[in-house]
Amino acid sequence: MTETARTRQREETRRVLLHETRALFAAKGYAAVGLSEIVAAAGVTKGALYHHFDSKTDLFRAVLAEVQEEVGAQVAAAADTEPDPWTQLTTGCAAFLRACADPLIQRILLIDGPAVLGWHEWRAMDEANSARHLHEALQSLVDTGVLPAQPVAPLTQLLSGAMNEAALWLATNPEALPDTITALDRLLTGLRGPATN
């Protein structure tokens, strides 16, 4: 077997492990899935799993990163359909709630993520992905005068926390998604202040 073929095989094994593990974690939750079940679903040996990941936690971290990237891509794609920076923000925030309304996303991203990795590591990953983009969007709106001058870091944390909490609440109230998006839009509109309403 050539080196190129071995590289392709390793990449395919990793892809299959991530795909099968994500499906198991999403359906059952991290705690209910064992390594034997993972390797059986992926059709690989435990040795192959350990070649790619140091532990079940390391595998979960990779699955979570993949989910975060996908949600981020959905949010960016929705926001990019809008020409106006303000509408990009509101559309992106609504897209985040829609993406997180999926129970399979909620379990990995918002429930198991902090529980498995710990609050600090989960927050660092969230910060590197969605919170960073939210901060950049808010900073741009402040810099261009769309939003009144204000400290952006705490505003980012407040909005990110509110949206994460709303996404968790939607897990038991999925029918409330339209009302939740309406409430979020009102909250965001309130940031502009009376002068720009």
C-alpha cells in the first residue's frame, strides 16, 4: 500500500469514527455510549480508535468542534444573504436559534459539551467559534454608529448567554421557536436605542 493510500485510509477511518460517534452521542448522550459501541458502529478496532483519539473525551471534543463549525457555517450562510450589517446580525442570531432547535445539536453542543469538557474548556471553544464572530459583528456595528458606543465584550457575553439559554429552553418547548425569535429580535432592536428606532 502506498503512503498516499495509507493517508487516505487514515482520513477515512477518522471520518467514519467522527460520523458514527456523533450519531451515537446525539441519540444517546455521551455518558450512555461506550467505546465498544463506538468501534462496532464504525467497523474499526479499539486500536484504530486510539490511533486517532487519546480517549473517549478526546473523540467527543472532535465531535463538538465539528458541530460548532457546522452551526457557525449555518449562521454565517444565513447572515451573508443580507446586505445590511444590522440585518446580518439579527438574521445570524435567529439562524443560531434555528440550528440549535435541533435536539441532536442541543445535546452535543449545549448539554454534553459543558458537562463533558468542563465549563472553562467548553467556553474557550465557544469563544473561538460563535462568540468571536458575534463580538466582531457587534464591534463593527458600534464602530459604524449603528449601535451606541458601549463596551462590546460584556454585550457579547450577555447576548451569547441569552441565546444559549434560549436554545436549551427550546429543547423542552420546541413549539416556541417563532416566539423566541421574535423576542430575540425585540431584544436586539432595543440595543439600538430610541434615537435609531
